[in-house]
Amino acid sequence: MTDKKLDWTPDLSLPVGKGATYQRFTAEQGQDALEITTTPWGEGDLKVNGEEIARAAEDDFSDGDAFRELEEKAEAYEANKVTDSATRKGADAGAAAPGDRTSAEESKSGV
């Protein structure tokens, strides 16, 4: 079982149950506003800050299946952002400032 970090809140202003055309769920992570919209026939969209980043559309999906698939994609998206950010910070910390000499340059110049 995965450790879920996003707390999804259903949009209670939309109709639910028989006859509902879609359901919307929202979550926030840092500065990101995430939204999952699903239909009873198993289609769905994942948006981050209003931009669609993933879609679910399988013939044998229910709305719950679509939600779970998109929820996993949202978790992975946010996890990748954290990993990418940490990698960039680590790379930035080891980078030489403009004008700094690297040890290879110093050994070539005899310094």
C-alpha cells in the first residue's frame, strides 16, 4: 500500500448518485492546485494549476477506477517535483560560481 500524501476533497456543490454526469475532487500541495474530474463511464482528467497533465479513459473503468488511476498519477507527479527539486538543489550547491576555478583548471595553470 502506498503512503498517500494528497488529501482529496469532493466538490459537494455537484450532484452525486444516479444521473450525475461527473464528480470533481480537489487537493492542494504546496503551491499546486490539483483537480480530478471523473465520469460514471470511467473517463477522467487530472489538472494541476488548471493545466491537464493526465487523462484516464478505459472501456472497462468505473468512475472509481478512473479516480484511483489519476490519484496515483497525481501522487507520482508531486513526488517527482520533490525529487527534481532536491536534485537541482544538490547540483546547485556543488556548482562553481562564475569566475571560480575548478581543481582541474587550477592544476593546469599550476596554482
